[in-house]
Amino acid sequence: MTNAVPSWMAGLRAKSMLALTLACALALLPAVLIGWQVLDGVRNYFGQNYARNYTQLKRESILALVARELALSLRLADSVVTRQWLLDEGNAAKKALFFEEAEGYRQDFRDHAYFLASTGTRHFYFNDNTKPFSAAARYTLDWGQKKDAWFAGTLNQSGSHYNINVDNNVDLQITKVWFNVIIRSGERKLGVTGTGLDLTGFLKDFITTSDLGVTPMILTAAGAIHAHPNRQLIAINTAGLQPTLAHTLAGQLPAGAQRDALAAAMAQAVAKPGEVSSFQATLDGKEQLLALSYIPELQWHIVTAVDLKAAQVLNQGWLQALVAAVVALLCVLLLGFGYAVEKLVLQPLRKLQKSASALAQGDFSVSLPPDGRDELGDLTRAFATMVRQIRSNTEELEHKVQERTLALEEANRDMRRAHQQINDSIDYASLIQQATLPSQQLTQLLGPHQFVLWRPRDVVGGDFYVFRAEGQRYLLGVVDCAGHGVPGALMTMLARSALDHAMAQVGIASPAAILGHTDTTMRAMLQHSELPRAVATNMDVGLAYVDREARTLHYAGAKISLYWSDGQTVQQVKGGRRALGDRRQGSYTDTPVEMVPGATYYLTTDGFLDQAGGELGYGFGDTRFAQVLLAHARLPMEQQASALNQVLEAYRGDYPQRDDITLLSFRIT
């Protein structure tokens, strides 16, 4: 007897193993191709979401800073002090008053810098922290020189009264992102003013990134590159001018379909601000995904180019699921292999089959049969190599999972920091909005004979109240601008400027004249603005003029009524039917109002009257409001304020605050 394997059986084993190997290879090839396609699809899916989220994050962080700088520049340009000086530029007193006010703005600007260029003298004034203060002109503009072309380009532009321009000021030897706002007096253009952000700092904060395969950039509405990691691509001094093709994003793309795709994506982003449009393009010689989002307030496109092959965009959960699928596929193949070996090879291979089953279950410490010189020995050595490889791959995958987890945690921390910066900016805007309210002036003149309930729905809001006194005469009122939150707060800035301008022009004795002049001013301010149709720019206003010496009270309103009560009756003086800035212009009339001793007068925006509550969620309503006034009109003003606030809260219950709420009440002593 001998244990040697017959040659015919060894040949049969060799042929069986060869056939089995070929069958496994043919079965594995489609799986590899399908797996590669799935992986490519997963990468594209996560790449699109990564580009969209990254672009949205950049959009919000840039808007939070730049919109604030632009808003302050608009206020400086619309300041009565600024216009009065430029209309009489040789007046030393008006000049000193302007620079005193401008220094206050300089402290609020991020770079603590402001400039003003006069149309009449063409003098350029500039002050910041790096130079000693000077009320003298830094230099005189020359429209014939290229370095000063921004000034003429800004004045001659159409469709907007401001622009944001990257320019290297040769005379000041600084490069900034300049906010250029036209100073107007009616249709007359008196000059340009604004501020600037240091370009290097701006790029460091918003453009420079350590993320592989990610290139953020900023484009103007015309496609010029305003910010890019490669500063040589940035279009310098394009205010009101057509940029060269080399300094546009279209100039970085191949001519033809890809440039058309860019134009279509930009048009779609402009049509739907806040949403992200994306398309594939060849940029810097590589296939990249471009995501765009438009900021209408700045007329900027925020663009993110993502190289999907270089950027780390795969989510760990998907990666783990893919690894599990690969491991499961290997387990199935190994089990099938063991079953085939059991069937095609005789009993001496059973121990190897059991070892293979243990390995398929993840046990890398299995004992294999002693390797020999036949096919069984070759198979044993192959299994030993495979065990080592699987162990190595598993350790490598675990290491990569740890690295990706750390990267994801860092990205989450960055997002939290960005979110905190946005919240801080809005909180700061709320402080500015509250500081502009005339609460101190009301208290000084009317003392305990007045109260105000001012409750924005969000951190900032679209409601505000006004007060202006001239001796024994004073004007007070409430304003409800369309919208709430940040858009409503921005509208209050325009509305406040228009009201201040109207009171400066026609005085305070006629509320109706103030409403008419404000309506005309607002229409003039907005008629050239490229605003979407969905953006409402109208506002409800109620103004009451009191002459304590003459014992007269006149009221005029735009969709806001004046209520008054002596505790026995409630009277309502209705305002005009149309709001200021409405599609059809309204007419407003001064209405004399009876001055009843001890009576309390009330002005409220529709946020109080429309607040949902009660059992059925109906609005508070005029009738319920009149009943509340009748019940509390004789109380001291401080107690009235507390009582009205408690009544509203009790009615609201668990319903959210629907709109901004402003209630101004006063007595005439």
C-alpha cells in the first residue's frame, strides 16, 4: 500500500482547479466593473452635495460681512450731512461736520477706513488707521488716467447706484475690495463714497482654503473674477467697465458648449437667488464640477470648483457600506469556492474546506493543512497569502476610516464657527437697529405719558417707530416695511432715510405731506434697482403731529389707523387705503383728531392685529383690539404696556409670532 496520489488523479485535480479558477475570474470581472461604476456614481453624488453645501456656506459667510459694509456705505452716501457739504463744498463748517460724522462710520467699518470723491472738485478724501487723519484731499482725480477710470465708470453705470470693485489705488498704494456708492441729490450725482476691505485679508478669510481639489471664487454679474486664489486672474478696476476675457471665468473655460453652460448657470442663479446651479467643465486642464449661487444684494456670483478626483467628498457611512458589500462578495465567492472544492476534490481536501469556511467568517487565526508540492499545497500557500493580504487591507481600511472621521469632525467644527459668525453678525445688526430707535427722545419729552412695544419676529425686523420734536411740536409714528428678518431690516434703512429726507424737506407739521414725499423718494430710490418680482418694497406708515401750544392733533396714515380711547368709547381714524411704494400711488390727507383730556392714543402695525391665536388660530383682529383698549385706556401707561403684552401672549398661546409687532401709545398733557 502507498499514499502516493495516482498521476491520473493529480491531472484531474489540476484540470478541475484550472476550470474553477477561470470560472471565478469570469464571475468576478462583471462584479468589479459594476462595483467601479457604483463607486463612481457614489463619488459624483457626494461631490455634488459637497459642492452645493460648500457654496452655500461661502455665500452666507460672505453675505454676512459684505452686506454689513455695503449697508453702512449706503447710509453714509445717503446722509444729509454728506449731501449738504458736497452741495456747498467750500463751506468749512459743513466740511467739519461731515468729517466728524464720517469718523463715526469709520469706527464701524471693518477696516476702519472710508473715502469720498467729489464730482465738483474731483478731490479724493481718504482716512484709515494706517495714516494720520486728514480733512484735506489726498489727491485730485484725473478721468483721463486709467487709474481713476473707476470714478467715471461708477457715475456712468446704469441700473444701480453702487458697485463693488477690486482696485489697486496707485496714489494710496493699497489694494482693496472697494464699495463705491453714488451720492445723489435728486437726479444730480454729487460724488462717490464708501469703504474698502483689504484684498489680502479678504482672500485669506473667504477664498484661500487648504481643502484639496476645491477652488472658491467670486464673480461679478458680468462674469469678471473679483476674488480667486490666483491673484493674477482677478479683474482689477472694472467698475462700470467691460472686463477682459482673460479675467473672466468664461475665459478660463474652452470656447463653445462649456461657456454656454456657464452663462446658463449664471442666468439660472440670478433667477433663483439662494439656490445653487451646477455643471461639469474643464478648468485648469482638469474635469471639475462648478457650483454657483447668486447674491442679489451684492450682484456677486459665489462659485466653487471641485475636482472630484482630488477632493475628499466620500461620506464614511457610504464607504463602510461599500467595504461591507465587498467583504460580503468575497465571502460568497469563498463559500462557493469551498463548495466547489468539496464536490470536485475528494475527502483529503475536507480539512482545507473547513479552514476556508472559518476564514470566510473572519477568523484569521485558522490552521491550514501542511503545504505540499501538489495542487493542494499550491492552494494552501495561496490561502496563506490571501489571509495576510486581507489582514493588511483590513488594518489599512481601519486607518483610513480614522483619518476620514477626523477630517469630517474638523469640517463640522468649521461649519459651527461659520454659523456662529453669522449669528454674531445678525446680533450686532440688532444692536445697531435698536440704537437707531428714538426711545430716549420719547422718554425725555413725554416721560411716563408714552410706551412702546417693539417685538421683531426674528433677531432683526422690518418694523420701527419715529419721533421728532421741535419745541412744543412733535411728530411720532410707526412704520411696517414689507418682509421681516434681515430683508425687512434692510428695508427699514431705506425707509428711515426716505422719512428723514421728507421731514427735512417739508417739515413735520403735515403728516400727509411727509407721506407723499416719502412715497416719491422711495419710488425714485427703487425704480432703477434690479429686484426680483417676488421682493416687496412697500411699507405701511402712520404719523401723528401734535402741537401742544395750539392744542391740535393731525393724523395721516398709509394702511395704518390711529386709535384713541378715554375709557368710555374707542374711536378709530383710518389711514389711506394704499401703502407707500404700492403698485398704484395713493393719496393721503391730514385728518384733525379731537384732543380729549385723559385719552390715550395708539398706533400699531398689523403684526399685533394679525397675530394667530385662540382655539381656532384666528388673527387677533380690530374688534378684539378695540375691546382691549377700552378696558385698559384709563390705566397708567406703564401698566397699560404690561397689560397689552400679557393679553397678546395669552391669546397667542403656542402659536408662533407671525410678524414683527410695534405698538406706540401716548397721551397729550
